[in-house]
Amino acid sequence: MTAEDRIGTASPGVAVRPGAEIRPVPVAGGRIADIEVLRAIAIIFVLIHHARGNLITWPTPVFDRLYSYLQFWPGVDLFFAISGFVIARSLVPALRRSENRTAFIKTTIAFWIRRAWRLLPSAWLWLALILIASAASGETGLFGSFRTNFEATIAAVLDVANFRLASCFMQYPCGSSFVYWSLSLEEQFYILLPIVILLAGRRLTVSIGIFVVVQFFIPRIAPILQMLRTDALLLGVLLAIWSSDATYRLCEPLVLKRSGLARWAVLIMLLAGIAALGSDDLHIVQFRYGMIALLSAVLVMIASYDQDYLWRDSQVKRVFIWIGSRSYGLYLMHVPLYYVTREIWYRIDGRLPSSRIDDLGILATAAALLLLLSEINFRVIEDPLRARGARIARRFSERPLHHSIAGITRTTDLLVK
């Protein structure tokens, strides 16, 4: 488990209050339980959003009416806020503690190594599987043409999938790996954040704050502005920086500890607000992307105290924690598995599902595939290679810089293999 993926049970620089009654739900690797719950909610939002048109292609009046009031694509922005917080909470202090430029560079490269091993193996695996499926899908053509998916794969490998999606959006086929746009944006963020920290120095908080404010009021009508939105990521970074200050504890929502009704009311209102802001049919405010990012950051702030302020310990919460821990794999695989589900049904009865009669069967098939393959992906790919990347990064950090740089090529070769 890497430092970036791990959140301790106490806020940095602030002692846990003596006699606190609520004990955080234990989560493997020291992760905060409520952060995992937010990851689960974010991926459920995304699964619901992409089910329409990719899995359920027939008219569904109930869902159509629901979608006119609530949209679930903001689940991605919730992911962004979580990532910004989790990454910056360990990376910013580590870089600021660097004694000199050499130490700063070593810390940065070690961070990049851990991120590469954490993200790329699963991402590249599912890109390869999508390519194979596009070549083998035959007469249904659900995955699109091999050429389109090949173009999308190259863009994803080069971390420019967000730029490609901005170009192809509503213009020409984008391929079955279109969700990689957000992964490209996050990886661009991981590359640039250490550089921004170095250049901004003590003005880091002000610099990020200015960039957030400037973005906040932009309508994001152009696709490129949507694919480059960093509001939630940067708000997560600001939250991480703030969490080391004493004033952070002063804003702790203690009322959520005492009242279950308050917990549910806050969670439901914030999530409903995010989903309502995502609706294209509702005209709530022009700067809805900024508002979605802000509400997402509020949820992350509440979760960050690690005191079960979003959800008390229960069996249901533990299910959400499990989903949250597998959310990365679920995000990568859900669209291709939606297509696989439709392909399976086509093979069974010679037609693609196209009526409400098929609802339960197709949903059950998709759910079974998602649960099974996300668990396999987590156990076989994600967890082992994340640990391997952490070991490589640790060895890199322990050696002199000139020896460490010489080993980067070998590390890259290992990753590719």
C-alpha cells in the first residue's frame, strides 16, 4: 500500500480527542472508511450514468423521468475531489520536507513510480481486452471498429485521451475506452502537481485558490473545458493542505456524530444537489461544474475526519467499503462489460436486448460480471502490482540519485513486462 493510497486514522498534526466514542471502521491498509464509501458512491453514480445507452438501450419511462431531474456523471468529479485530497495529503508535506533540490526530485520520481504501478497495469490490461473484443465482436459491432479503438488506445497510453474525447465528442466515434479521459486528466495532474509545488513555493495555496476561483464561474460549454476541469482535484488539494492546520479541527461536524438523522440528511442533500446540478433539463445555475466540485469537496471534508460522520459502522457500510476498494477496476471495465453483457444475450437468443422484459436478466448479468471481474482484477492485478511499485519506489528513494536515475529504465521495462 502506498502513502498516496493510504489515509491514517488521525488528522495530521492534530491529536485524536480523548474519550471519542466513535471508532472508525477498520479498513485494510489504514484507509478511511468514509472515503471508501464516497468512492463506492462515485462509481455507482458512474455505473448508473453509463448504463443508459450502453447497457439499457430500450425506452424506460421511469428512468427517463429520473434522468430529467438527476444526472449521475458528476460521480467523476467526486472521484477527482477524493484523488486530489488523498494524493496531496501525503505528497505536499513530503515535498515540502525535502532538504534540497535532489531530495525533491527523488521524492517526485518515487511518487511517479508508485502512481505508474498503481494505475497503468489495470488500465493497459483493459485497453488490450477492448481491442481484442473490438476485433472479435463480429456482426453485433458493439465495441465499434478496431481502428477507432486502436486510436483511442494510443491516446489513452499517451495520456491524452481527454483531448481526444474533446475532439470526437458528438462528432465521430470515440471508442469503447472513452472513460479513460478522466484517467488521462488525473495522470496529467500527477505529473504537474510536483512541478506546481516547486514553482509556487510558499504561494502554493494562493496559486491553487486563484485557479479554482477562475474556473468556478466558467460555464464549460466547449467540450475541451469539460475534459480539462480540475476544480474538484484542486479543491481536494486545498483540503489536504488545510487538514494540517489547527483550524481544520475547529470545523469538524460534531453534530453528525450525535445524530443519525443529521448524517443521512447531509449525505442525501449533498448527493441530490450534485445529481440535480448534473441535469441538462434543470437550469439551476450556469456555473454548475464549479458547484458540483464544491459540493464534492464538502463530502470529502466530512469523510476526512475519519469519525464515521457520513455512515456509521454496519454491514451495509462494509459492502460499500468493498465496492469502494474495487472502484478503480469497476471504472475501467464497466463500459466494455456492458457491451459483453449485450453480446452474451445476443449469443443466447440471436437478438440484442431491446425491451423492458429483458431488464432483470441483463442487469443481473452485468452485475455478476462486474462483481466477479472487479474482484479478480483487484486480487491478481491491482493489489500485487501496487505493492510491487511501492517496493520499487522505496528502493529508488534509498539509493543515491545518480544510481536511482540509472534504474528508472529497468523499472519501466519491468512495468511493460
